[in-house]
Amino acid sequence: MLQLKVLREEKQRVLAGLRKRNWSAAQLKVVDTILQIDDQRRVTQKELDDTLAEMNRLSKTIGQLMGQGKSAEAESAKAQVAELKEISRQLESRQLDIKTRLDELLYSVPNIPSKLVPKGKSADDNKVAKDWTKPFPEFGEDALPHWELGKKYNLFDFELGVKLTGSGFPVYRGKGARLQRALIQFFLDENIKAGYEEILPPHLVNEDTARATGQLPDKEAQMYKCDLDNLYLIPTAEVPVTNLVRDEIVPYKNLPLRFTAYTPCFRREAGAWGAHVRGLNRLHQFDKVEIVVVEHPEKSYETLKGMISHVSKILAKLEIPYRILRLCGGDMGFTSALTYDFEAWSGAQKRWLEISSVSNFETFQSNRLQLRYRDGDGKIQLTHTLNGSSLALPRVMAALLENNQTPEGIKIPKALWKYTGFKIIEA
């Protein structure tokens, strides 16, 4: 959530950023509306403060007047205090209504894009930050996409998933299940070696937790909800892990905080048809290893570079061709100030598959989280938060299977041998 101070003091920068997100003139009017409502809040707060101050002053005089035998004046003061109490009650109710309306509007405004974010309306306008320059895997005419390889080698079963739950919930079997487990362990080990603390969070969160990281109200339609308990299945480990330090003031010396977590992820995404969503390309439940960083504002963009480098090294060890995109204003997430997407080359599908997003949210999440740090002068400031997929498993597995298929079987990258216990998947 944007800070009111930023909206008021940097209004033109905010408007320019929202235009980069392709907001229309009508949508931009919400900024003025927010500032007008905030003016009402300030006026009402002053009236309330003045009323409470007068109540306190009169309350102190009542005892004095009674002690001086001025009972009539004391009773008059009591009546004024009672009247002021009613006025303060009305002002508090009005202030609550104003705050509710103000919060609703603030929640509707996305983060302001960094200067590094290119203009654009869709994924077609994203910029390639790092391209793949080495040769791509070459296959014969009989190369199979991963969903056919899954059938051939009995690695996962989509029909059985439909029987148990529905579409988008595959069942992994045999070496397919072991490869999933190997990837999870490999990703966690790489993250831990890089200085991230492993976390095993709950897979259900409450409304406050989902709202603090921006899933609510923006992505409510994409989340699975348990109505009886008013809990949400997490769409990513980012949600519970970032909330670990909600409402905290972190000493400057403790920054950065680095966390990594494996969780299943649940997303109720709009249905679609075609090869681009077949097999593991789009699921409602999938496994992902996440990295989350809480950082000093002056260091967050350097940290973002380090996170990008870290994910790149993991993909290099997996021997997967990849490229990095810098997302344009029209394609970036609601909460992000700058996002880089990693895409893996899918050899049999002959297209790029998104497998990771690494983002800097600046103070957008920490303002909702009330996640702050105390600097060397004792001043309290909002931190920056960052996160990234390190990595999402379904499309990584799709790329691994397709790019490593041979007449003898599917070869496993050397980095995974100690985790899988096998070097090749044979029919």
C-alpha cells in the first residue's frame, strides 16, 4: 500500500507511475479523491482532539468547583462533559467511516513502477535483460512434449488427478515423484548455502496475513478459501514468510533478513485452452521454493541484483537454457516496483516457459505489514521487501524432461544425481 505521505508530497511521480501502468484519466482521479478524503480525516481528527482536550479540562475543574462549594457550576461542567462525550463519540464514528473508505481506496492503488520499468501494455512489450546465446538442445522429429514423456515413463498422471480432485491437480508417480522431491531439496540446499534461513510455514493464512502482502483484495478471486474458518490456502510461500516480521521494528544491524521456504501453492486461475496450458504448464496446485528478503531501502536494488544472480546460478547447474525479462508497466504485478522474469527453454514445445519472478516491492508491502527498522540515529523507517521463485517446479520439470530426452531415456543433470539416486529415467 502506498504511503499517504508519498501520494501527497510526490503526487506527480505517483501519477506518472500509474500512467506507466496504463491507468486511464478516469482511474487517475482516485489519487485526488484519496487526498480529499485524507483532508477530511485530518479535519475530523483535529475536531476530535480539540473535543477530548476540552473534556479533560472540564473534568479537572469539576472536583475543584465541588471543593469550593460551587455545586451549580460543577453540575453545569458535568453537563458540558456529557455533551462533549456524545460529540466525541460521533466524531470517532465519523473518523472510522473515513478511515475505512480511505483504506479501501488505498488498497485499490498499485505500487509505483521503478524508473527501470519499461513502458508497455502486455507481455509483448517486456524487455530482454539477458538472452540465451548458446546453442539450444536439438531433437529429431520424434521429440515429445513433457505430457507425452510423463505417460511414456509413468512420471505423472493427469487423469488420476482429475479423478481425485479435478483438472490442474496432477499425481506424480515413481521417478516423477522422486524428481520433484530432488528438485525441492536441491533448491533449498542452494538457497541455504547462499545465506537464506529455511522456514516451514503454515499453508493456510488468515485475512490479515493475505492483505498485508497484497493478495487481498487484488487477487481474492484467484485464492482458494475455507469459508468455515475464514482462512485462505496460500498462493505462494511469500505470503506467510513475509508476514513472519509483520508489526516488527528490526534493528538496522539485523538487516537483511533472508528466508527460504518450500510449500505447495494453490491458485484458482482462469481456465484456458491450447498447448500453452497443457500438462504442467498451468496448474491449480504446484510446488515452489521461495526466497524472501527484508532489506534496507538504500541496499534493496543491489540485493535484487544478487537474487537474480543466485537464481541464474541454480539454472546453470541444472543446465537449462534460460533468459531474463524486465517486465513492462502493463505486465508487472500489482505490488511490484520492479520485476524480472526467468524463462526456461522448452525444447519440444519450442517456446519459453516462465519459471521464476524476482521482484522488489520497495515499501509497498512493508507499509501494510508495518515492517520497520530503526536506523543508527534511532529513527524508525519502513524497510524494503523483495522475493523470488527459487524455483517453481512444474515448468522446471517440463523443461528438464523435454531438453534431456534421448533414445536411451531422459538424462538427469549431474547436480541432481545425489538427490534422485538415478542418472537416467528409462522406460
